[in-house]
Amino acid sequence: MNGYIIALDQGTTSSRSIIFDSKGNIVSLAQYPFTQIYPKPGWVEHDPMVILESQMLAMSEAFEKSGLSPTDIAGIGITNQRETTPKDQKQGQKTARQRDPLPFPDLQNDQQEHGKENDDC
């Protein structure tokens, strides 16, 4: 069994991939920021396809820098935006405007919970 582990870290502003050897040393690291969408003051949204693309780029670059291939990997660790949530959408139906997920810095949910006017949701 090969002793390398890859960690995929999907944060609120960037995606990162790190490959470790069997002793926990970093073999390679790659990081790609992704665009933050600010439709209104206090609102932050992410395009899920841009997040996916940035994570795939980071993973590919980590493999390229290390000279390893996916078959060299014994395990994978994944961390993600646990606090990010998609906007309200009825299951199986597209809304008039497909909404981007809301990361934790976004104030849209807070505004809705406290009864503040929110005509764009």
C-alpha cells in the first residue's frame, strides 16, 4: 500500500489540496482562490461550479508538483464549507433565477430571520 494522503480543503475564499507522505510531511500544496459574489451590501454568494473547478485545479496541480498520480494515494481527507447552504429552492424545481449558495459571512439569512425587508430572495 502506498503511504500518501491527499487533503482537499474547500474554504470560504479558496480551495486547497495538500499531499502528505507517510510521516506527515507536506509533499506538495496547491491553492486556488475563487470569486466572491456580492449582490448587495452584506450579502455573499458563491457559484458552486466555480468552487468545483477551483478544487479540481488545486488537486491537479498538487499531483503535478509531487510527480504522483491518484494510484499513489492511500487515503483522502476532505474538509468543506459546513456552514454554507444553498438558497431556498423547492426540490426538483428550478427557480426563476438559480441562486448561488450562501457562505457564513452572508447576512441574508439573518435579515430574513429578523424580519428585515429582503425583496431579492
